[in-house]
Amino acid sequence: MTESRQEQYYQLIEELIRCPNGQEPDVLEARMDLVDEKFIRTLMEVATAQAHQGNQDGAKFLIFIARELAKQLGLYPETATATSS
């Protein structure tokens, strides 16, 4: 039996954390089969855990990746420029 998708998400997040700076797009591209709304939720859960453990930089990094992926998947609302008078 193969490992659960949740475990695959955690492994991908670990790869992102450990990869050299700037290689994140390559890591993600190699595992695009895992990039979905649930993966983004998992990223946010891990980021929250990182923040609670005092790792603010790690949390910010994961939140940034989650936000960028959410934009690419159309899950992140674009902020419209307000022109109300």
C-alpha cells in the first residue's frame, strides 16, 4: 500500500523547507500532482505550528508559498483597486 496523501504533503513541505533558496519552484514543479487546495491547507497548518513553536521565519516562508500557490490555483482573491467616491 502507498503512503497517504497527507504524508506526501508533509514530505513535500519538508523538501521545500530543506531545498536551497530559489529551488522551491523546481521542487513544486516536480510534484505538481500534490499541489491542490488540501496541500495549501496543510501548508497553513504547518506554518501555524511553526509560528507557535517560535519559528517565525519558517512560518512566513510557508505562508508565502501557500499564498503564491493559492493565487496560481485561483483560490486567493485578488484585491481589486477600490475606486469608490
